[in-house]
Amino acid sequence: MTAATTRAAANLELLLSDFSLEMTGKDVEELDAARPAIPAGTRINVTFLGNEDLTMRRTAARMVRAAGFRPVPHVSARRLESRAALEAFLSALRVDDAAEQIFAVGGDPGTPHGPYADALSVIESGVLEEYGVRQVSIAGYPEGHPGIPDDVLWPALEAKHAALTGRGLAGEIITQFGFDVDPVLDWIERVRDRGIEMPVRVGVPGPAGVRRLLRFAARFGVGTSTSIARKYGLSITNLMGTAGPDRLLHALAADYHPERHGEVKLHFYTFGGLRATTEWITEFRRNT
């Protein structure tokens, strides 16, 4: 075994040592089925979608906690109709011991439903600390955002980092998923060059149907050129097939340099289902 192979194997174990997952408010039954395959204490992000209400989001976060995992509820800034709505959500989470860690994001609506235009405005509101939030995850876009130019994204990332630091809140970055490690690692280097040392969780798509993966990629502006698809293992000509991120993870482990990229972990987007993703991770770790 070469030194490079040994280093890649060590990196892969490091990257997988504290992975996180994502679920929606509708995935409570799926969580119960996936529970045996998920390591105790795993961080599980709970989405804040437009078709979910407070009860659904709260139930999901509470079930994550009850199952022995760490809930990371999403706060979608532009979906919040008022400060009172934010306080009601955080208050409910605090009662359920699920408010310590959140993920703050602008969200899908083009026009804010209330006073919060973006994640920064939620962070700067001071409401988070009042309800026991201690760590805030924020979004990163290695391949850019389909609706926000880079000359806006970079200052926004720096402003959120500064706001979290100034308020004494721990922070981390969770990136949008992608199929190519090169733009991700290049982007992380640019983050470090800007003096942002927060941990980065690289977004990884869980195993799912090719058609579904391509649909999400188109929605979020993720590159799916023929060369990228081939590198990842996607078959553009067989949309009925499925694909997992094994090639992506091996490539990431080979090119990840902790001294240059800082602390990096993995965040799995469970497009193919929470149980399918966790079972895939278990099998992948067993075979590597």
C-alpha cells in the first residue's frame, strides 16, 4: 500500500467519523426504520419546507432527540411571517431540548413572507440566543447559486461568519450537494483564504435514482456535464438506474488535505430515503 493510499484511507475514515443526515418532517417513520444503522449522537437536520407546519417540524425534531440523535432544525428566514413566528418555533424547540443547534438559510421564496430577508437577518436579530441556540450552521455554494451571483454570496458568507463570531455563536458551513469534488475543495480553499475557519460539511447526495438526482441538480444549479456524470457514476442514458456517492467519497478522501482545507466532514442529502442512505453508509464503511 502506497503512502497516498494509506493517507486516503485515513482521510476517508476521518470524513465519515461524524457524518450528518437530513430528513423532512414527513420522515418520522423512516427515521424509526433507519435507527439501527445510525450511530448514536449523529446530527440529523430537519427541514423547514413550505408544506410543513410547526407541529410537523417539532414532532420530527423531538423524535430525532428521542431516538438518541442530535436534531438540527432548519430555520428558513424568508418563510417566517413575523418575529413572533420565529420565537414560537424556537420556544417549541427549547421545550423539546432541540434548540441548541440550528441551520439558518434564506429559503426558497423569492419575496420574504415577513421581516427576515436572509439567514444573516435571523442571526443578527438576537432571538436565537434568547432561546438557547448555541451553534448555527449556514449554507455554502461551491458551484454557485442559481439565483444569487458570487459577488453577493461571498460577502454574505463573510458577514454571517462575522455575525456568529461577534455574538459568541459557534458556526459551521454545510455545502450544497454536488457530483464533483474539484469545485468543492477549491471553494473550501477560498473560504480559508478569507480567514473563515469554521468546520465545513460537504454535501453529498445519498444513493438515489438517476432521474431524481438530475432533477435536484437542475433545480439547485449543480453541474451535470457528461464528464462530471461519468466521473460520479451517473448514467445519462439510463435514467432508470441508481447511483451512490462511492466514487465521490474516494475522490474527496484522496484530494483532501486537512492542513490546507481545515476541518471537513460529510452531510448526506437523503434523496433516496433516510433508511437507504444510512444502510448504504454502513455497507460502504464495511467494504472500505
